[in-house]
Amino acid sequence: MTTIDYSVWDHIEVSDDEDDTHPNIDTPSLFRWRHQARVERMEVFMKKGEELEKSLMESRRKLAEAQRRVQELVSASTPEAKADLAKVQEEEKQLKKQERSWEKKLQEHRIEEKKMPWNVDTLSKEGFSKSVVNVKPEKEEETEEEKEEKHKTFVEKYEKQIKHFGELLFSASRVPCEAFLSACSLPWQVAHQTIVMQFILELSKSLKVDPRGCFRQFFTKIKTADQQYQDAFNDELESFKERVRGRAKIRIEKALKEYEEEERQKRMGPGGLDPVEVYESLPAEMQKCFDDKDIQMLQDAISRMDPTVSVRRVTPGSEAVTPDPAGPQSHLMRSVLKQILSTSLSSLIITVCYSCSLL
């Protein structure tokens, strides 16, 4: 049975050995100094070894050159070559001696290196190093046609659910309308959630991941973000609220105008005049007749009035027209008024408007 030689672990140099130190000595600083001193010694020792190897290689190069010259001189038969041969052979002998000297010094250096205590830098060496980063492949940007087709597929897939929730909102439209028109905090909560979703979508786009997988990163970032990022979020939220207020005001004004115009079109008489405008342009005496729904009182009031004035009163914009008091217009007006049978205020006004159009 083979035994394991643990003697190699007998001499290990550790910078932070738990030796007893004087209380006045800063132990961490001492450890750092020991480590720095050891590193410097190792650098000097390694540099010395590199210089020895370099000197040995240079000596071998010179020896090889001298041996080549000796062979050339031996093959030559001239007297000059024979004279130089002894000189070159002596040089070769000195170079061999120098080579053995460098080899001996290098061998001693290696033996000394083996005797050096081990430390954290020499206990082990890195065998291999490999870093693996899982990078999600970049998703190609969808074209407008692909987005449209994707939306169409989504609508077809969830058509039943979309109709169900659409009918639910339509049948209970009072709930969202009252919530947004009231002073409760629900609209602003929805606005806040909208901006949150917007920031999450931007974050998912920058990270190129599904939005459902990065909402945790967003809330972590918003909690630990600097003041600049928080201010940007708040500014975007306030800007969105202002846009909501402005858009709501515009839509309310538009709806009121459409409602007023629709009511006005409903009130239009056969002559294309607004009964309300005609009623407001009438004198107080005639307005009282319409208020009391008294046809006889209206006929008497028109009979007492000057025909010119009566025509001008019931025909807005006819101030420039001066009809003949005994002409057909006044007789036509009276004949039409006598045919008023309805007691409804709207019917009376519509009849008057129709009379005005005939005039």
C-alpha cells in the first residue's frame, strides 16, 4: 500500500497566520505588508530565473556559432585557416565552460525554487478557465404586416371573450363613466397603472424579454433607483394626467355640442326655423299666449298688432321686408293661425314657424 507524503505541506507561507501580535500593531496592516513583501520577493526570484534562462540561451547560441566556424576552418586547407583554427577552438572551449556554468546556476535556481515555502499563489494553478453566458437570441423586429396578422389571430382566438367583456362594459357603462367623472381616486389609480405598464414595456424592450418576465425588475429598480429616474416617472405620470383632463374636457364639450345640435334639429319646424329661437324673439304678449296655450288669445294679440310689426315679430331676419298691411301675407298669417288646433307649446311654435316660412 502506497503512502502519501505530507511533508510538502510542512512549510507553507501564509500572510495572515494567526500569530500573536502586539496590541499596538495593526494586524490587518501587518498581514497586507507580509503579503506585499512575499509578492515582491517572488517577482525578484522569477526575474532572476528568467535572466538565467536568457543567458543560457545566449551562451548556447554563441557556442553553436563557434562550432560552425571550427568545422569551416577544419575543411579549409589554407595557412590562414589553420592559424585561426586554434583561436576558434579556444573560444569554443571557453563557451562550453560558460554554458556549463549557466546550466549549474539555473539548476541551483530551480532547486531553490522547490525549497521555497508554498503560498496561496503557488499551491495551485489554474488548469482552465471558461465562462458561459446564456444570451437569448435576438428577436427579429416584426413588420407591420406581421403585427396586423398577429392582432387578427388574437382577435379571432379570443373573439368570444372580447365580445363578452365588451357587452359587459356596454351594459354597465354607467360604472366606468361615474368613476371617471367623480372625484374619486380611481381614474388616477388607472393612470398610475398605465404609466407603470408603459415603463415595464420599455424595460422589456430594452432587455429584449417578455414583459411578464421583467415586472419584478421594474419594481426593484423603481425602489432602488436614483432621484433622476424617480423624477422622470413622476413627470410622465403628471403629464399623462394632464392629457387625460384635457381630453376629457374636449370630449365633454363635443358631446354637449352634439346633444344641443341634435335637440335643435328635433325642434326644427317645417320652415327650417328653431322654435326656441322664434319663441324668444316674440314679444312678451305673444309669449304669454304660448305659455297659456290659448289660441284665441294668440289670435287676438296678432289682430291688435300692426300687420307690419306682427310679420316682423314672427319672421326673424325680416326687418328689411315691409309687407303690405292689407296684402296677402297678413291674410295668410291669420288664416294659418286660425287653423291651430293643437294645445301643445311645441306644436304652436312649429305652426308659427311654418307660417313664417309661407310668408
